[in-house]
Amino acid sequence: MLLRAVDVFDIYVEPFIHSGFRLPNQPYSYYYRSLFSLHNETLSIWTHLFGTIILIVQAFQQISQLSINLYSTIQCIYIIYNCIGACIMLLCSAQAHLFHSRTLADHLRSFYLDYFGINFYGFTSGIILYRFSHKQKFSMFTNETSYYLILSFLSLYSLSIACFCKTFYRRPYPYSHKFLQCSSVLILYLFQIWPILKNIFFTFILYDNNQELIKFEEKALFWHLIQIISFILSGLIFVGRVPERFCPGLFDLFGQSHHTFHLTIFLMSFSQANAVFEDMHSMSLNNIQYNLMKDILYTLIVLILELITVVIWFRISRPTIERRYKIDFKNE
């Protein structure tokens, strides 16, 4: 049995989606079983589950192509590191779509974990890009610690803004909601991608005949370009709500913009992993600079801080949201 949008709380409803909602307040087993039934979240869940499997296979394939030496061991660790960050993002999103309509508490918990996954990946990808893809002449920071601290702050800031918007805004959301939510992610992304954008611009737009690219550098820039285009498309799709905006209710089960949004997010992470792998090949053993323990330490600190942020925002927002919908229920 599936419900209409008017039968559930508006916090569970995406704009222009009119049907296909699962029953609220059911046992968790009901939502696990819904993985194998058709509703308006089915494709949103499975696009990320399949995407996770593909990223894991991709990482194994990349590791199998490495030659056996000290540098390859470091490469292997960073490939796994990058894969873990991307898979956490996809799995956190999948669980949000699986459980968000069970109760108000589950909705907040699952989406705060979703926001955590997005911004934790924003941090881990920033580390990977800094290590292997930022060319020194295009880099904004000569001080590594400054880059790490700003990256950590922007990741935590973006997570906090997303939780703030979930707590204090209500559907139909005003433009300020989308502006805050999207701009914080955009700032985090631009901070880490800016040196690569400059590299692409000076390589392909202001072409220098004296600059010769080796095969791996050219392939890396191609994959970086794909991931940048995928990120831009994901933002436009997320904001635009096309095609359901023009035919409300027609794309509830298949073809809604959020399905396409998930595909572009997967393509971004897939392309980024390929780009970094090619960047690894273009760097000689003498040129590589890494501090694995520093990267792991910063990652663990950011992981702990972001999970604490999620817990704090959950404790702030749960009574606020539950009180709001309790009042609405009484008024009805």
C-alpha cells in the first residue's frame, strides 16, 4: 500500500512528487523489505547502492594495475582512502532515502547522516586532490597545514548549514534555504578544485606550445573535467527539479530529477577517482610528497567533529520539529 503526498507530513515530501509514499511508523523490517518493492524512493536508494559496488570494483581494478614498490603501497592506501570517503557518502545517502519517512526522529537522524556523508567526502576528496592533483604552480597554499585547517573548517561549516536549514526552514522552502544549502557545498568544492580549474584553463584555453603533457596528465585532466561538469550538472538538477516541475505527479516512481541527481553525483566521484589515479601515474617517486599519518590524523579528527556536530544538531532539532508537527496534528 502506497500513500499520496497529502497523507504524510510535508517534511517527507519532495516538491512535485504526489504519490508513492510508504507507510510511516512501521517496524524497520518494513523499510528493509521496501528495498525490493516499487515506491518513490526505490531508484534513489539503488542508484547509490549500485554506485557503491562500482566504486569498490574500480578501486580493486586500480590497485591491481599498480607495480610492486614502496610508492605503489602508498598509492594503494590512498586509493582505498578515497574509495572509503566516496562510499560513505553514497551509503549515507542511501540509508537516508530508506528510513527518512519512518518517524520524524528517523527523518532527522537519517538526513543528518546524509549531510555528514556529503561533507566528510568533501574533506577526504580535498585531501586526495591536494596530495596528487594540485600542481604547485597553481596551488593557492604553500603551507599544507593552512590548507588542511581551512578545508576542515569549510567541511564542518557546510555540514552545520545543512543541519540549520533542516531545523529552521519548512516546506515550501524559500530561496534563502537553497542558497544557504547549495552555497556552502559550492564553497567547499571550489576551495579544493580551484587549482585544477586553473590547470585546465591554462592547459586547454591558454594553450602553451612549449608545454608538453604526458599521456597520464592529459587523461587526468580529461577525468577532472568530467567530474567538474558532473558537479555543475548535479547542482542544476538539484535546484531545477526538472522534469517533474513541468509534469507534477508523472515522474513519482521513475525519472524524477533526484534520480538523475544521484547519477551525476556517482559520476562525479567515479571520475574523480579515475583522475586521481592518472595523476598518481604522472608523478615520479622523487616528486611525491605525502604524510600518511598526518592525513589519517586530520581525517579522524574531522570525522569525530562532524559526528559530534550531527549529534548536537539532532538534539537541537528533534524537539523543535516534533513540537511543530504535533501542533499541526492537533490543529487538523
